[in-house]
Amino acid sequence: MGDFKQLMPFRGRTIVESCVETLLATSADDIVVVTGYRADEVERVLAAYRVRIVRNTAYADGMATSVLAGVQSLGPDDAIMICLCDQPHVSSEVHESVIQAYRETGAAIVVPTIAGDTGHPVIFDSSLRDTILTMDVSAGLRSVTYANRERVLRVPVDSIGVLDDIDTQEDYERLR
């Protein structure tokens, strides 16, 4: 990327603020933001928001360690919705579609889809908490989803945003 994307400008605020504001507009019960690299800066930006901050001191070992830090901060009966900061254009309506599908069905895993492709956010039922906490961090959540593929509920959405993320400067320019 060449820059610290969480704090890059996006539609009048930072990318991380855009994601948090979107989530605050949903019916999610608790929003946990996991910080790692440059945590102090991100936490300063988010100080005015109604979110819980969890620091991942093992962030250098990969994104799965941030998932573990976030999941460990939740109660044993809490469902887990994984949202990626580099997808600030996923709307609150898409998040809400996934949340409502989970609440209505109690499916083990709920994923949004567009044209047959699955994206984010993804919800994992609390019954998968121990599986997530003991997953191989090199394989990440894909291993949990793959091992439970028959328990995945796919929710069709009308937003390519569930697939599109900001990984390069070109992505950033195109999506902002």
C-alpha cells in the first residue's frame, strides 16, 4: 500500500472512522476495534466513538492474531462478526442484512455473497468460538469456514463492496 491505510482520508474522515461509523449505524450490540501497529494513533482517532478497543500485541504475526485478540475479548455466548477496516465502502445495510440473517436463522456462519462470490462481513456463531481460538493462525478463518462449509448461510447482497478492499494505492484511488 505504501501508507498506513487505517488513517488515510476517506470521504471526509479516515478509513477506520468510516468503518466504525458504518457499524455504529447497525444493530450490532458491541463494536470491538482491534489495534496493533500504530495503535496509539488509531486509538486517538477513535476516542470519540462508542467502541471498545483491544490491543493486539502480536499483530506482526498476522491478521489472524487480531481475530484471536478480538474473540478473546468477547463473552463465551457472543456471536462474532468480522469486519475488515480496508472495506470502508461496505454499507450499514449490507452489515444489517448479514446481522438479521444470523439473528433469524442462528446459522453457524453467515456470509454475504454477490454473483456467487463470498465476502465480508462474516458472522461466526458462538458455537465456533473454541474452534476459532484454537485455529492455525497461518490458515486463519478460512480454515474454520472450510471445515464448517455445510453450516454456512450465504446471504445475497447487491454490493460489490463485500468483495472489494483497499490493498493498493490504485484500489484507494478507485474506491474513494
